Amino acid sequence: MGEQPIFTTRAHVFQIDPTTKKNWVPASKQAVTVSYFYDSTRNSYRIISVDGSKVIINSTITPNMTFTKTSQKFGQWADSRANTVFGLGFASEQQLAKFAEKFQEVKEAAKLARDKSQEKMETSSNHSQESGRETPSSNQASSINGTDDEKIFHGPEAALLQSENDRLKTAVEQSNTNAKKWETELQTLRENNARLVDALQESSANVESWKKQLCACKEESDTLREKIAELEAQCNEASQEKERNAQLTIRVQELETELQDKEQELENLRKQAEIIPQLVSECESITEKLQAAELKNKDLEERIGGLQTDIADNQQKQGNMKGELKKFMDILDGKIDELHEFRQGLSKLGMDN
């Protein structure tokens, strides 16, 4: 089966400052996934956390480790193999309690696994001693080619370390792939939003243009009708002037042709105007989607603000604890001085007696 996750949570990861051994250094800019892994091949447990392509926690749990709750939402444990102290800041007390309970369970399981492995090693050593008494030549051969323990621990351990590194590389590659996928989706959403905004602006501009053209056509049609009426009056008044009448008739026919063309254009504009309600409904749908996206962004910003507030509270609590510890050390120093003076007084009394 290999290594499988058995418990997963999210927390802010810190490491102790290697120089001062007092201050906490953030290992991640935001809350990351922290998981317990069980390796059935090696019968071991690990705590692993990956931030992007960087492995920030790779701690093998041993029976000697202890997880300590230093505040309501913060806990820590020391890893002698990594030569550091890891700290986790949780969003709630319940998450911290669950993580601490799981740490204790895994610690006990690691202790049982260690005891079983020791029993197996003792049993195998007893068998090897008995076989050594019976066949000394086999011991000589093993001393030449390498002992059985060396053969067991050099080859398989290197293979396990290699498989562990391969698993970590696979996890890093998977996280990189997911990050690229999310960036592509985000870019696609941004492009779609830009296209929708452009389409909305273009639709609004077209509607205004169509309204202006419709008004202009109406005005021009009224003007043409007035001109036709004027021409007809002129024709009635100038019936005797045939040439002028013929010219006016031709002009009237031209105007009627233009009027028919304008009426045809007006009919086309009316048909186009029927599409306007559909465009308006589409614009309203797009506006609702944009408002929903803005609400989601606002919700995410509020969550980020809450996390930043929790971090600030944790830092303030740490500062208060440091101040209280300093006061306690001062009081302890005073008590030690008083005890020293008391012992000197007792020694003087003893000398006088």
C-alpha cells in the first residue's frame, strides 16, 4: 500500500529561529494543509506539509516526542532529527484539540511499533548466536562479505529513502499542476468578465445609436411630408405652368421613392428595436453574475481579515506570556538571593555555636 494520509487539517506553520531559539519564524504566508501519513512498509508515522513546491514539514514521529499546547489555538513539538521546533497556529480550539489527540494516538502507535521491532531484533539476534555456535564457518563468511544487519539496513533503507523522495517530488509536482490549473481558470474568468463588460457597453451604445437614428428618421419623414404638401399646393397653384409642374411631379416621385426607402429603413429599425428587451435581459443577467462575483470576493476578503486578526491575537498573547515569564524569573532570582542570604546567616550561627 505504501504511505497513506490518515488525518488532514489546515494551520499556519512556524519554525523556531535557529539563532535565538526563542522567536518564531513563519514557514508559510497563509494557512496550509498539514497531514499525518502512515507508511505500512516501514511501520512509521510522519507529519508532512507542502506549501506550493516547498516542503515545510517532514517530521517522523517518535515515542519520545511531545506535543505541547502553548495557547488556546497554538501548539508545538520538537524534532531532534530536523534540529528544530515546529509550531502550528489553528483557526479554532477544536482543531488544535483534534490535532493533539491524533498526535498522542500516533505517538503510542509508534511506541508499539518500536517495541515490536526490538522484540524481533532480539529474537533474530538470539537465533544468530545459536547458529553461530553450531556453524562457526558461516560467521567467518559473513564477516568477509558483510553482516546480515548491514545487508538489511543498507540496501532497503536506501530504497525507502528513494521512494520517500519520489513521493515528495510527486506531491510537489501535483501541487504545481493544481496551481497552474487554478491560475488558468482565474485568467479565463477574468477574460470572460472583460468580454461581458465589453458586450454590455457595445449593446448600450447600439441602443442609443438606434434611438437617435429612429428620431432622425421620424424628423426627416415629417419634413418630407411637409415638403410633399408644399409641392402639391404649388402644383395646384401653378397648374398653368406645365414645365414647372412636370419638374415638380418628378420631384414628388423622387421624394416618394425616398420616403418609401426611409419607411423601409424605419421598419427595419423597428424590427431591430424588438431585440432590445432581449439584450436588456442579457445585460441584467450579466450584472447579477458580476454582483455575485463581487460578493464572493468580499467574503474572501473578510475571511482573510479574520485570519490576520487571529495571527495578531496570537502574537499579542505570546508577548504577554513573555512578559509574565520575565516577571516570574525576576521573582525567582529575588527568592534565590533571599535563600542565599538565609543560608549565610545559618552558617554564621553554626560557626558562632
